[in-house]
Amino acid sequence: MKDNVKVGLLGLGTVGTGVVKMIQDHQEQLAHRVGCSVEVTKVLVKNVDKKRDVELSKESLTLDPYEVINDPDVDVIVEVMGGIDDTKKLLLDALNQKKHVVTANKDLVALYGSELLKAASENGCDFYYEASVAGGIPIIRGLADGLASDKIKTLMGIVNGTTNFILTKMNKEGMCYEAALKEAQDLGFAESDPTSDVEGLDAARKMAILARLAFSMNIELEDVDVSGISSVSDSDLKHGQTLGYTMKLIGYADQSDARAEVSVQPTFLSNDHPLASVNDEYNAVYVYGEAVGETMFYGPGAGSLPTATSIVSDLVAVITNMRLGVNGKSISAPQFEKQLKKPEEKFAKYFIRLHVRDEVGAFSELTKLFSANSISFEKILQLPLEEEGVAEIVIVTHKASMENYQKMQEQIKDLAVVRSIESFYRVEGEGAK
Ligand SMILES: NC(=O)C1=CN([C@@H]2O[C@H](COP(=O)(O)OP(=O)(O)OC[C@H]3O[C@@H](n4cnc5c(N)ncnc54)[C@H](OP(=O)(O)O)[C@@H]3O)[C@@H](O)[C@H]2O)C=CC1
Ligand SMILES: N[C@@H](CC=O)C(=O)O
Ligand code: NA
């Protein structure tokens, strides 16, 4: 075993800077853990003249990725530059050069994680990606190691800090959506184009990665049903609060009878669900295992040092494997063939807010339609609106199948008493699993 492991870094931005700081500041502890020193020797950047927050020799910076990847002295590549297709090519080239890879890149892992893991194993290399989901929370390791003995039934995650920050500000401080988004951008949580945060794509990528691992099935990004928070209104939040719910953007993954469903959608959580009190930019993943029951992983989902913690812990794992001579030996292929639930196999409760004509028989029309589709009411609110002759009705249903909801949604538009369907949200977290 070498007495000095050399790391090539692709990217020296928010996360890359944290990685260099941690390796430098925790050197003594790292050396004790892995039995050798660890050093960042080559770093890819876009601009070598930019002022950096860490001390690195100017000669270690390069504009050419292949100066890092082809360097025979570099043992491990840490990818913290972002990007998809070009970055995938770089990482495949690195693996083919027998370099181990650690990445924080959720966009890439969600789309090409299986391919990269396969290439790693064929080359006898490690490919680790803890930082790609929920930044500093050890959720990948939690599923892959901590809960390896269990059968995971359900995952529910708040895995996007930006949307959790926005919803918390709207809920607790009455801030408007636009102002809350601006603050999340100013604080640096949001992606450069925040559309992927607010429309749920960032969370969908993370849920695809988690569901693939938890269910050992090749779940792909396109298997995730996605909707974001951009149309959540103050009225929805207010009615939710009245009924004892908190709105969160929830990534939901569940498997029953070897069939999986994965979605990301704004969801009303019962206030007593543990995820309901995860606020601001924090992330959390609730995991229900058949044997263990309920567990929850909580912490910072982004940020320089939290994310670097996961990267450097992955480095510790790679170097430990080097010492033991077992790199690339972990099983990466999924155990099960992918099977997804059909709409008639997906069950949930829903919150529905409608504007209806306030006239005799309106309610009985609604009741007839819901019961024709085998959907029963659990909670109902009716409130007058400012406009004469129009009332707002909020219904929370008992659990029913997605197939029945879809039929009801199609038919409700044709009811003469219904003026508009204002919103429709999943409800979770009430009652036993
Ligand atoms: N920020 C966070 O909290 C989290 C980020 N991630 C992921 O980590 C990765 C990095 O994120 P972050 O540190 O925030 O990103 P930044 O934009 O802060 O940093 C990107 C770095 O990569 C360099 N870079 C980017 N493209 C190229 C290129 N084509 N050639 C050379 N250098 C390049 C930039 O160089 P230069 O400095 O010269 O401009 C910069 O140093 C992303 O995949 C992100 O999704 C994951 C979890 C949390
Ligand atoms: N934009 C992301 C950053 C981390 O992945 C988020 O808001 O969670
Ligand atoms: Na993580």
C-alpha cells in the first residue's frame, strides 16, 4: 500500500473548495483512518487566475481535464464540476485508466449511474456518489450498508433544500413565493437555473438514485412522476394548516409485491409526521424497512463543507478498499427486474380544492361522482367566497386508487356545479404504514 494517495479534482467551486479544505484541515485524522497521507495534486478549473479560498500551488491548476485524468500519479478522481455528457465521457475515460471515481453529480448519476458503476466494476475500480443525494446526509451509505439486511418498503424524502426553504418561508412567515425563491437564490441553495429545483427535477434525480438502491431495481429518471411547487398558493397552505397539514415537496418511493412507484410532488403531510418539522433548507429521508420499521436521516442537503464531508468519507472508503485490495468488488448490478405499479396499484389520499356554484344539490352532485368512482370523503370544508353564489369546497379523501382518481378528475370538469378545480395534492403521513 502506498504511503501517499493522490487525488485529482475536477472542479474547485463551492464543493471542490470544501473538499480541499477538509483534506488539508483533517489530514491527521484521515491519515490515522486510512493509514497513509492524502493529497490533492491536480485540479481542473475554468479560470486559473480566479482568486481561490484555499491554498493550492498555481502549478496544480489546469484547464485540461486529461492532465488530471491521465496523470499516472493520480489514484482517485473527485468530480465536482457538474455537467452531464462531457463529464460522463471524462469519468468513463478515468475509470478506463483504472482511476477510482467519487462524484457529487446527481444529474449524471441519475441518468448514467448504472453504466458508470458497471464500467467501474469492469475496471476493478470504485465509483462512489454519497454527495449526489442530500449533500451531507449519509443516506446512500445508510441504504447500502446500514440497512443492507432489510427489505425497504417506503422512502419519503425532502431532498431539495431550495423548495423546502421556499415552502417554510411561505408557511411560517407568510412570505410570497417569488421573494422566498429570491432569498434561496441569494443564499446559494438554488441551482444556477432554479427551474430544476422548483419544478421538482432536482428532487426527481435524487429519488431515482435512492429508489434504485433501496429496491435494487434499475429505476430510471423517466420512471419518476414529477410535479413541482410553482403553482402552490397561499390559499392551499392556509387550508392545509386548518386541516392539520404542512406542505412539503416530497419524493415518494414505495414497493409492494415487487412493483415500485416513484414520484415527486407537493404533498400535504400530517403535522405529526417526522418530515413535517424538517424546515428551511434542511433535507431528510424517512425510510420504512420491513424489519427495522421507521428510521429518518436528517441534515444539510447542500453547502460546501457538508457536501465535502460526504465526498471525503467516500475517499476514505476508496482508500480503505485500496488497503484491503477490494476495489470494484462491491455488487453493483440490481437484484430485481424493474416492475412499476400500474395506476390501479397505486393508492393515496388526496386534498382537492374546488370552486362550486353555491346552490341546492351541489354537494349531492359531488358525492354521487366521488362514490361512482369508489372514492370516499374523510374531511370536508365549505367556505363562502367573495363572489356571490360561489363557494370554496375542500375535500380530503380516504385512500383510493390512482386509476379512480384519474377517472374522477376527468369527469368532475363536466359537472355543471363545478366552476373550477383549484388544486389537487397528495396527502401522506396519517395512520400506520
Ligand atoms: N453546491 C452544493 O451544495 C452541492 C453541489 N452538488 C453538486 O456538486 C457539483 C459541483 O457543484 P458546485 O461546487 O456548487 O459548483 P460550482 O459552480 O461552484 O463549481 C464548479 C467548478 O467546476 C469548474 N468547472 C465547471 N465546468 C468546467 C469545465 N468545463 N472545465 C473546467 N472546469 C470547470 C469551475 O471552474 P472555475 O472555478 O474556474 O469557474 C468550478 O471550479 C455539481 O454536480 C452539483 O450538482 C451536490 C450537492 C450539493
Ligand atoms: N439545489 C439543490 C442543491 C443540492 O443538491 C437543493 O436546493 O437541494
Ligand atoms: Na448524501
